[in-house]
Amino acid sequence: MSNLNNSAYNPDVLSCLANLSNDEVFTPPEVANAMLDLLPQEIFSNPNAKFLDPACKSGVFLREIAKRLIEGLKDKIPDLQERVNHIFKTQLYAIAITELTSLLARRSVYCSKDAGGKYSVAQFGQSDGNIFYEPTKHLWVGGKCLHCGASQSEYGNETREGLESHAYQFIHNAIPGEIENMKFDVIIGNPPYQLSDGGNGKSAKPIYHLFVNEAKKLKPRYLVMIIPSRWFTGGKGLEDFRKTMLNDSHILQLIDYENFKDVFPGVDLAGGACYFLWDRDHKDDCIVSNYKDGQLFSSKRKLNEFETFIRQNLAVEIVRKIVSANKLFLSERVSSRKPFGMPTNYEPRKSGIPCWFIQKIGLQYADKNDVDDSNKYLDKWKFIVPKAPIAGQTDFSKPVGFYYEGNTKIAKPGECCTESFIVLGAFTSSQEVESFKSYIFTKTVRFLLLQTVVSQDVTKKNFCFIPDLEKYDHHFTDKELCKKWNITDDEWQYIDSRICNIGQ
């Protein structure tokens, strides 16, 4: 299905909950079932198969699994009540992320928040049933949690008494004893995405990868999880996870959505979402599927073909032919963050070295003692661009703009900039920088940049697919680059559809 939420109205309470927006996103039933469809369906006819949701919120995964097992075990356990008791007591398990979600999950799975009560569809000897929750504490070391990286100042102060600690059992070495030594055939879930790490502003640390890593340690037969797609290019705390995932030959399928709202209609998160099937016994290439304009595009390929994962199958061949024909790339030319050593919140001075600040401040001054010119940029003509050129755009299925006249600058010799900008290129003449600018403004170059971007921030590593032509002595056009790199008419049509015109 092209859009998991283009279904008829369904008054399912779990569908309504899925529209709530926070870092602990509830999974719509349609999504849960799409994930379950990845599994070999004969597993739902196996009375010995065990399933675990280690980040249970609404109980939707257990509920939908139960429906399939009730149907699949009909022949093996003909009596309905006996079948239900067997399924709920010996096959379905979960670890809730909060006390509230444990009650919600029991209500949706057992039809009663008290699994031992008379209204429960399966009579347990205790109120928890097989949906466990125990308050867990962070382990503070140097102001951070050793397990999840949460900030002690944010989650460990006294003012939070009575509030959730967000110390999730599954990633805090607190797996309930009842399931600690169990072997699970399937681990499936939608883990929490991030926690505040105490940085500037609303800085947050991803934690969803910790759930994936912990699940793999349990060595299930299959692992299915839905997580943000930002891991494709790494980022804060995700570099090791990205490398591990891209080199993991056990990933059998990867389904990617560029627009997060196509999966979670009430949540807006840059970079989209993906879910995957990890198969313990699979050791081969991965089937990568993505949706565009209602169409499904699938291709079997190696996830680690490039250091940065290319999400769109239609883009892979274009990148392949360009990368194979070039040896130098702009990731080696583009500056790191803070090209002159000054942060975004650096205060303008009344005099000193001319300095470009954020757009609304413009060209002001910086103290010469604060300007770091170790890169030898200061006396050159520089093409500077914002580090967050697409701030506010979260849906990458729509055409992306990146750079245009209004958000880029040519900084003259003697001018510098704060961390609000990065230096894409520094040259000895104005002719060279103007030529370089025309190169960057082509749709072909910006398309290559798009293949590595999954958030509003752009850094030097995102330029790894863009060739450095070294010689910039004329005005570049897409027609010239298409000819130079043997881009076909069909490929150009695709490039053109993905990138906004200059000024848009």
C-alpha cells in the first residue's frame, strides 16, 4: 500500500492514539500489520512461537499478533478459549515503557487492565499478565545516564518527583525475570525516539538504536522495528549504529518513507521513517523499498555500497555512474562547522573583522582575536551557505531547495562568518567563486546533495557524492553536467522532479 493511512475511517481507539505527537509515538494498527506482513506467515500457525514487544505502548503489536494466531492455530487448538489462553499465556510478551502504557496495553490486549481479573479474556494468576512494567532508575555517571545518555539535570532532579523517569527497562539492564532467559522467535516494536541530553536549546539524544542493539543481543529468529530514518547518514550518537546496520547482512527487507506523516499522520519529524525485517538466518543483499507518489519502488542491493546510505532506489544508478567516474569530491573541500571558530550565538562587535551572522543580522563585525583563520579562508573569496538551508522542511518526498540567491553569500577577502554558515569553497578570484556558485546551484549537484540529507542540517560529509571539478572557470549548467556524467533523459526527469528551481 502506498500510504499506510489512506484507509477508510476506523473508530479503533489505537488509531486515535497514533495521532498523538511526542517522542514516544503510538503505532497505528495499519502500520503494525504492514510490519507483521514482513514475517513468514507460517509463524502464526506455530503454537510454540514466542513474540516480544520490548517498548510496548498501546499493545497494538500483541493485539494484531493475537488475531493472526487465533486464526492460524484453529486446527491445532480447536477450542477457542483454550486457544486464547495458550496464546496469551505462552506466546505473547511485552515490556511497557511507562506504568500508564502498561495499563493501556493490558486493556487493549486482555480487554482488562487487570489480567488476573474476571473480565480478562485469558485468566492469569497475576494482574500484569505477560505485559510487564517495573519503575527503573537511570545510572548517573558524570551527569549522564550510563545506559541511555539522558541528562541528570533533566531527568534526575527533585522537581520531577512523581513524573515518568523515562528510564526504559529494556535498555537499562532490567529485563523482567519471567522472560530474561526466554528465546523469542520474533521481537517487534516501535521504540521511543529520543531523550533530552542537557545540551543547548532543545538538544536531544537518539535512543531508538539502543532498543535495536539490545534486541539483537537476545538473538531472536526475526526482528522487526520501526524507527526514524535519520540513521541513514549517522549523526548525533548514531555513527556506530549506522555502520553496523549498513554492514548487517541479516537485514532482509527495509521499507522507507520520506514523509513521516505517511506512517504517523499526527507526527512531523524530519527525515521520514523506516521499518525493517532482520532475519537471523539471512546473509545476502537487502530488498529496499520506498514509496513515491503512490508507487512502490523495490530493489535488491547492498546497504553498504556507499558509506552513506542512498534511500531512493531510482537515485542509486545515477550516483553510481557519477561516483565511479570521479576521484575527488567536495566533502574534502567544504569546511567543518565553525569555519572561523565562532558559534552561532556569537555577539556582534562594534568594530573589527567584517563577519556574516544569521540572516536577520547580516554583515556585522567580529573581534579579530576571536577569528580563527587556521583554514586560511580569510583572505580568499568564499562561497558560504547556511548550515540549515532547509529549516522547517520535514517532508523530503516533496522537491527540496537547499541553496539559492536568498540564503547564500559570496564573502569577500577579509570577511568571515559564524557557525550559522559553512564555507563550501574558498578561491583566489571572484571569477572562480562565481563559477563555483553556478556549479552548486545546478539541480544535478543539489540532487547529489539530497541523497545524503535526512534532516535540516547539512555538513561537509553530505557533499561526499558531489565531484570536485577543481577547475572553476565558467558558468555551469545542468545540460553540461548531464552530458559530462552521461545522465539519460529519464534520469534527468527524475532529478528535475526532486529539486526546486532557484528561488523556490
